[in-house]
Amino acid sequence: MGGGMAPESKLERLFGKRCCGGRFFGLVFEKICNVTGGCTAKVGRVLNALSASHQADHTVVAVLSDHGWKLGEFGLWGKHTVLHADVHVPLMVYN
């Protein structure tokens, strides 16, 4: 390739250059962080309630999710490949 210009990513072709690392991506990332923070707070409430009721020693809490979306990793958006980011499923177990 000549000209010194990086090729457009699929995301840039679909949504335009300004969304990749720009305002659009920033807004999406902010919303995802807010949702993640809300889920973390709810898990904390469950664990605190178990502890307060003295049931924590008799309870296993499992938190899992779907495989989410790529948010620009590999220059892609969404989940439509067999890359690790598309098939990895988070799982947390508290015992």
C-alpha cells in the first residue's frame, strides 16, 4: 500500500471515521461502563444481604453473561466472528 494512509476499518466504513475513537464510540463506551457499574452494585447488594442474614457461608453466587460485543477491537463492531472477543463468556463465582 502506498500513500502512507491507513486503510479504513470496517467500523469506519459502516459508521464513518468520526465514530471510531470519537464522540460516538465514547458515548457507547460510557453507557457500557454505566451498565457494568450498575450490575456490580447489584451483585454487591446481594452479597451484603447474604452476609447480613448469615447465609453467605451456605450460598454460592454465580454471575455470568453473554459474550457481549467487540467495541472496535480488530477494527470491528458487534459479534459476528469466531475471535476470542466474540466467543468468550465471562463467569464469576463467589463462594
